[in-house]
Amino acid sequence: MCMIYCPQCGKELQDDAAFCDRCGHKMGEPVGPSEGRWRGRYAARVERATRGPDYLDGVGFGVFLIAVAWVYLQYPWVGTELVAWFRTWVNGPTYLPVILVEPIFLFFIIMGGWGLAEGGLRMISGRISRGLGNIVGALGNFAIAYLIRGYGQGLIGASGLLPGFVIIIGASIVLSAILGSFAWSPRRD
Ligand SMILES: [Zn+2]
């Protein structure tokens, strides 16, 4: 038996279901404005369910591998330096060596650039909720890149790196939650 998805909350249902057993939506009826409260919570699933498969995550993994390879080509010593840094952690946490600043900056810039492209492509294809999530993630990547570069330039002290990182991650989570609470609905066509 094939599966269908609730157009309101995205739950997988038997194809002969008359009602959704999670949100109570009556199958075959349009999703009304009063049901919009579900969209924030399940917007990404609704988009997936109503707009078919999305291959951008696979592309994103490829871009991640390309970013790693590109950083290695630009800074062939980066692996040795990373291993040397991790070894110092045996004796307790140590600050990021300044020599690793530029390779890490480059990596986060590439990932941020891809995040913007991914978000833009998703929004063009009507996946507004996931697209906005990608763009928030991209801004977070750029913020981390410039935080680390600021550390390399002495603008941010070594003890400011971890709090800065935590603030950026926290702000990304809060921003995603705020964006997700709007009633972003997939295009109905
Ligand atoms: Zn439902």
C-alpha cells in the first residue's frame, strides 16, 4: 500500500485515510487559514510532502567535500597543524593557533556561500521554510568566519572566541525559531 502525506501537518498516512490521526485534517479538503498553526511546526515536512523529493542535501554534501579539498589545496599543512593542535588538548583546552585562522575562515566562507545558494534555490522552488533555514545557517557560517578572522587579527581575544561561537549558534537557533513560527505555506498549485 502506498503512503500519502497530510497536507496540513505532513504526517505519513495510509492512502485510504479519511482524516489525519495527528492533526485531524479532513483529507481532500483544502488547508484553511485556521489550520495555519500547524504550518510553522511542520512547514518543512509539508513542503517536502507536497513538493516532492529535494536533492539539495546531497549536493550540499558534495560541496562540503569540495570545500575540504579546496582548503587542503590552498593550505597543504592544515591537516598537520590541526592534529598538532588536537594533541595539545590532552593537557587541557588550548586556544586556536593563529596559523589555522585563514584555512578555517576559507572553509566557513565557502559553506556560507553554498548556504545562500541552497536557500535561494529552495525558495525559488517554493520551499520557503527550508530555504529561510539555509539562509540563516549561511549567515551563521559567515559570522563564524569573521569571528575567527577577527581573532586572527587580534580584534577578538582568545577568551572571546568560544563565547562568540556560542552567541552565533544561539542567535541562529532563535532566528530559525522566529522564522519557523510564521505561517509559511507551500505554494498550492
Ligand atoms: Zn495532519
